Amino acid sequence: MDEDEAQQLSKSLQILGIRGIVSPEDPGDPDGQWRVYDSTDPSTRRDITDDVLTVVRGRSRQAGQAGATRGFVVPIPR
């Protein structure tokens, strides 16, 4: 996921009321892998990507959709 996709994911998480900071695994390499963390501080943050994906999948199933199966597929409520 690139920086633009990460910003879209971050907005989607906010809309869905899911906490998390979308940030690169390596703060010095924005072109690398991105994950979801519980804070912005790279020295103390905890990776919560799996937890967030579980919540997104659960909400997708509740909405009658197939759910996220690869990467970050976030349904936007309308």
C-alpha cells in the first residue's frame, strides 16, 4: 500500500470508528510496507493490523458482504 492508499484507509477507519494509525513499518521508508499501529511513536507503538482486519471482516460480514480477504478492503458505509 502506498501513502495515498494509506491515507484512504486511515479515513475509512475513522468513518467506521476503528482506532489506528496507518504508518510505514519503517518510518524512514514510506515506499515499504504499511501497517496499522496504536500510536504514532515508532519506539512504543504496537502493531494492531491483524486486530483491525478482524474488526473490518466482522463488519463486512454483518453488512452481508464477503469481507476483506487480501490486504485492506474496507467497506464505506453510505
